[in-house]
Amino acid sequence: MTAAQAPKAADKKRMAQVGFKAAVKIMEGWGCTGADMQRILRMPRSTFQKYKANPDTISMDDDQLERLSYIANIHSSLRIIFDNQENVQGFMSMENKNAYFEGQTPLSIISSGKFADLYEVFCRVDALRSGQWG
């Protein structure tokens, strides 16, 4: 990516504000606790609370912005896969017997806070959306 293609600071701030608000709403629907969200977003409790109370103060690095993107894309895939809101929100809390999950819930895996776990869950859900899981 060239310097001309890189998002401007104001654009990144706006992406962070909108993305953070959306990600919190999505994760609340999944049944995440505040501590889960903080680990998933790689964010200290005080910062998380500050951003929730005053989104104008938000400042996120590229890793955190990418985490917001994966959360939004998981949610988008779930909306394509399922016709009803109960499954869209409930899937992440459902025990999954597929090879990667091995009886865990997708939410328990991403709650580790590891970027690789969030990425792998996204890949599995996206594959399900594409009909490639099986």
C-alpha cells in the first residue's frame, strides 16, 4: 500500500468510532461479557469503558481495526447463513463438533484474545457461508 492509499488519520478515527460501536453491539448479541470484548479487541478495561462512554476519544491501532473488521465480517457471514436472528446471534455460543472447534464454542475460542484465533474462526464461518465446510 502506498502512502497515497493509506487511510488518513481522520478516516481511521471514523472507522474506529463506527466499528467499535458496531462490534460492541454484535458481541453483546453473541453473549460476550465486557471482559470477553476487552480481550477480543485487545483493550484494557479502562480504555474500553472510556470508548463506550465517549467514542470521540477513540484511538485504535491497525491490529484493533482489523479485529473490528473480522467481528463485522463474522456477523455478516452469519446473517447470510441463517434466516433467523436467534441463530445469527446464537451460533457463536453454540458448541461446535467440527474438527477445528472440537466441542468448543466459537466465542470461547475468540475470547482467548489471540488474533490467530479470531482469524481462524472467521475463516471457518466464512467457509460455512461459502458452502465449503463439511
